[in-house]
Amino acid sequence: MSTIRNGEVSFWSRSAGMRPRNAPIPDSRQDLLIVGAGLTGLWAAYIAAREHPEWSITVIDAKHVGYGASGRNGGWMSTLLPGNRAVYAKRATSAGEDGGEAIRSFQKAVTRSIDEALDIMKKEGIDAGQVQGGNLHVAQTPAGLTRLKRRHETDLRYGYEPDEISFLSASETRERINVDGALGSLHYEHTAAVNPALMVSGLADAVERLGVRICEHTEAARVEKGTVSTARGALHATTVFVCVEASTGKIESSLPGFGSRELIPVNSSMIITEPLPDGVWKQIGWENRDCLMDAAHTFIYAQRTVDGRIAIGGRGNPYFFGSRLAGDGEVDTRTVHSLMKKLAHLFPGQELPIAHVWRGSIGVTRDWCAGLFFDRESRVGVVRGFAGHGVSSTLLAAKTLLERAEGRETELTRLPWNDHAAKKWEPEPIRWVGVHAMYRLFAVADAWEERTGSTQTSLLARFGSRLAGLHE
Ligand SMILES: Cc1cc2nc3c(=O)[nH]c(=O)nc-3n(C[C@H](O)[C@H](O)[C@H](O)COP(=O)(O)OP(=O)(O)OC[C@H]3O[C@@H](n4cnc5c(N)ncnc54)[C@H](O)[C@@H]3O)c2cc1C
């Protein structure tokens, strides 16, 4: 493992050669100040600058553009909602709305965001190797296959159109991607694969071209009405958006959406291979560059990159005591080995040398549902808790925040993640024990399902899902 790069934010970030953006911090009151230069903050800056060219807009980041999950992710621009559909539906129903309809609108809005993001990228000349090959959700066990069949039904009930998802047989699956032991799969049409660091840095370029100021190495410590306190001094603005995802709990504020137990940073770790020779690709297939996921409880997500590598991610060590963040992304050997094992389980017998490993933090609320808040009195907005599904929904979040700041009531401002607050996370050490126990249950459940060949989901996994709030 000595030649494998570890951390350094991510393979994507290192190879994209991110350039510094060190505009001086503004001394005048800004119309819009955005904290966090990930996808959410930059989409918000982009849309605001296009719709209000007269506004003064500044984006600040504690580190640099794409330092967070936006520069480290699996590059799945997917249709997956940033939350548990059953929870959002229940909330809408208890507010007197049609819960199913609320989720269908949400689903359609997230799916539309993919096309909108791809259109903007094209218009702005952002080449992040994007390709809309869909995603393949593959079952390697009978229990996984049963779950996929059920998922298909739930997806259709919750807003996917029948022509957006197809159920593929074992042989149809293996024709697309030759996953060992594949029993069947769901193919989702809309998903696109991207290089995340090229996407986020291309978006930062576009934002700067529109006259937005980006100030890196400017960490917000406290946010209150009109003022963001940083180590470089206080910044003033009429409207403030806080888009720092897994770090939201570290910022002091008395406003809605903040608080140290509102969400926790959960680790997601990735490994990427060296470019693989044609002979390997001949055996694996994967010609459409579909994003790939398995149906295990300890699931993986993967993509084939433009330059012929496999990037694959999963949980590994899921959570650091005290909600410590992933820092520069260094990964422990155990996690790397578990991801290598997962890769070998998909494509046994292939030589798949690893080039780089890293991890990042995803923001997870207690019910795994993202929440979006805008306080009219202070004019501070915050969105967080994408739970690993932010690459497309960050655009939707940014548009919604802006519409709320403009005082508009639209289809977007009625979506069920608006003002959705979960209950608080338990204090430590219960939190650490709970998260680790849940992933342990999932690992044991996966092993049981594989060993027994049962068509039914393990009781342990059902129990774990209910405990964690993941059950739909
Ligand atoms: C390994 C990994 C794989 C993932 N894979 C996928 C995937 O394939 N598909 C998908 O949809 N989602 C995926 N996600 C999740 C997705 O990347 C996120 O949901 C999304 O990028 C969140 O964007 P964001 O802009 O809200 O937050 P971030 O990208 O985390 O950006 C937050 C920014 O805020 C800055 N910041 C933090 N604190 C402060 C402060 N106090 N002051 C100023 N700035 C601050 C950070 O430096 C950072 O740049 C993955 C995440 C990880 C970690």
C-alpha cells in the first residue's frame, strides 16, 4: 500500500489542480453573503448572480472551493432524494397535505435538477467528464433482489415514471456491467456521472465570471442577523446563506437549522484504481459509464471514470467520536481493505491496482432527511443533511433558498424539506455506540443473507433500519 496516495482531500481534487481564489474580504455590506464554497453555496451564488446582476455577492470558505463533500464525492448526479420518503410523506400528511403527492413533486424536482445542472454546465463550458448513462442498482443475493423488486414498486408510487426505471434480468445486467453473481438489477435512466472536483471548480469559475467574489481561508465562527463573524473580521450582509453541510453544527447561531446535535458528520470513504487496461474492460463491460450501486445493507457506490478507472465508495469506519470531521480525508487501513474487498467481490479475478484513497463527511440528521430553513426576520438561510445525496439536490436547495429569500411562495418552497427539523441526535457516547452498532448490524445482516441465500431481508437489518430511521 506504500505507493497509494491517502487523503490530500481526494483524487479528484488533487488531479483537478484547484487554483486559489483569494479575493480580499469585502469591507462594505453585501446583498448576499454565502458561507461555504461547495455545490450548494456556488449554485446559490450562480443563480443569484444571474437573476440579480445588481447584487453584491460574496462566497467565503474556511478552506477552499470543493474542500468539503462536493470535491470528494462519488460523482453520482442521481435522482435519489436527500432523505427518507416515508418521513417526508408523513410530515406532509400531518400538515394536512397529500403526503404521496408531496413526494412525487419532490422526486420530479430532483430529477429535473439533473437536466438543469447538465444544461448549466454545457452553457458555462464546464467539462467534468459528465455522461448521462443512468445508474445500475445490482443485487448479488436473493434477499437483495427481493429488496430491488420492492424498491421498484415504491419508486413508481413515489413519483418515478415507468419509463425512468427498468428491471433487468441477470443476463441483461451482466451485459451492461459484468458484476459477479448478479441476479438482477434496476436501471435508472436519468443519473449522470461526473468528476466532482472539475464540476465544483468549473462552477466556481462561472460564478467568478458573473462578478461574485470568492474568499477562501475565511472561516465563519458565528452567524446572526446581518453579520458573519470570522477570524478575519466581521462581514455584513442583508441576506446570509449558510451552506456548510457536515460542519453546520460547528457554527454558533441562535437561528433555526443550527445546533450541535442537529446533524452529525458520517464518513464516506472512497478508493480509485489506476487506469485499467483494455483487457480488463473487455471482461467487465461498463461501456455506458452507468453509475453502479449494490443492494447490500453496507452498500457501495461506484463509477467508471473518463480515463478508465473504477472509483468506488462505501462507509468503512462510519463515525468519529464527538462528531469529528474527516479533515484532509486520510483513511485507515481497515476501511481501505474493506473497500478493496467489496471491489474484488464485484469483479473477482481482475487485477485492480489502487491509486488513491480518501474520505469525506456527509451531513446526517437523526431521521436522515435534509432540512432547508430561511428565517424571514434575520434573513439567514441554511440547508443541511443531504445524507450523501447532494450532487443534484444541491441545485434544487440553492434555488429554493433563493426563492424563499425573495419572499416567493412557489412549488419549490412547498416541497417537504422546507423547515423540516428532525429530533436531535443523542449525546455522546450513546451517539457513537448507536451509529457503530447500526453499521455492525448491517454487516452481520449482509453476511447472513449471503451465507443462507434467503430471499428475505435479515431481521437484524430490519431492526437496524428502524432504529436508524432508514426504513421506508
Ligand atoms: C465520499 C463521499 C461520496 C459522496 N458521493 C455522493 C454521490 O455520489 N452522489 C451524491 O449525490 N452525493 C454524494 N455525496 C454527498 C455530496 O457530495 C454532498 O451532499 C454535497 O456535495 C454537499 O454539498 P454542500 O455544498 O452542501 O457541502 P460541502 O461540499 O461539504 O461544502 C461545504 C463547504 O463549507 C466549507 N465550510 C465548512 N465550515 C465552514 C465555516 N465555518 N466557514 C466557512 N466555510 C466552511 C467547507 O470547507 C466546504 O467547502 C458524497 C459525499 C462524500 C463525502
